[in-house]
Amino acid sequence: NAGVTQTPKFQVLKTGQSMTLQCAQDMNHEYMSWYRQDPGMGLRLIHYSVGAGITDQGEVPNGYNVSRSTTEDFPLRLLSAAPSQTSVYFCASSIELFGEQYFGPGTRLTVT
Amino acid sequence: AQKVTQAQTEISVVEKEDVTLDCVYETRDTTYYLFWYKQPPSGELVFLIRRNSFDEQNEISGRYSWNFQKSTSSFNFTITASQVVDSAVYFCALSDDAIQGAQKLVFGQGTRLTINP
């Protein structure tokens, strides 16, 4: 099992550019989430999914889109990057509600 | 509203000392779950423990122990005989809300623990 994988590990964007952060898991988990980590603020939920075809917004969804066409993949799209989106992004999955979340290694994004 | 407070931003101790990381939470729900995660310098997040609100028994796992006290809304984490490898940022998290069947996890700000040799 690879667990939760994320690509790329690092990315630099210019303001206004768009990109997709990839997340995949091979544990057949229904629940997947995207978080961003900013200094001094812990992790904040961006979007989540309870299964293929079902997604919804978390605490800080503005500027991001998600889709879940398969159980395995949960990409996060930045529509028009802004410096405020400079952060470390983590994808997570869990097998059960309120269960342990398995986190990917993170993507460090810088927007200039 | 949910809230998790880790008042200790940074702690630095000498190896072999015991150290306690504090976590205070706020919730209106009677059913909720508390978690601790470790983030070592390599950056990944590692699950340490989950505790539900109906189980106030303390937990011990090797050098790690957790003290859950509903009366003070605290879920503190103690490392006994600390080691350099324990150096990391530790996050406490709370989930009391299933949004449409999905878990909403609220994290504290984290405590950076440095163990000096």
C-alpha cells in the first residue's frame, strides 16, 4: 500500500495562474479531505468528500474547487492563484467517520 | 462553536525530562472525538491517538500517556523520559460534527516541542 500520495511536492505559481494538486489513496477509503496548514494556525479544512461523486465545502473553500470521480482520486484545483494561497496543502483519507485520518506528505505551494 | 486551544506555542526540554503538552477544547456537543497528531521535521502528519467523549480512561502507550478530563475540557499529552526523536510539532484536534456524513476536524495551533540532547 502506498497510502495517500500527493503530487507535486513543491510548486511555485505566479498570481493568476491555475493548477491542480493531485491526491490519491489506495486504501479504498470513502472519506477524503483537503487541508491547508499556515504558520500558527494549525490545519484548516478546505473541501471534503464522503464518496465518489459527493463533495462539499469546509472552513476555507474560497478559491478552490474539487471533484471526486473515483474513490481513489481527489484533486484540488486552484482557479486563479493568489499570494494568500501560499501554504502547505495536505490531503487525508479515512475509512470511517470520526476515524483516524491518514495524511499525504503534503504539497508546499508558493504564489508570487 | 468548536475550538481547540494549545496555549504552549513552543516547549524546550533536555532529554530524559518528562513533558506535558496541554490541550483545551470547546464544544457544545455531548458526543465528540479528540485526537493527537505528530508532525516531525520531515513534515508528515502521524496519528497518535483518538478518544471519544464517553471514554475518560487515561491511556498509556509506551512513553506516551494521555489524560482526558471532561470536567476541565482538557486532553493533555505527556511524554515520559523524552528523547530527541520526540522533537516535533504536536497537534490536538477535535471532531464533534459530521457534516453530511463527513468528519469535520478542528485543529489547535500546535505546540513545537524541542528535545535537547
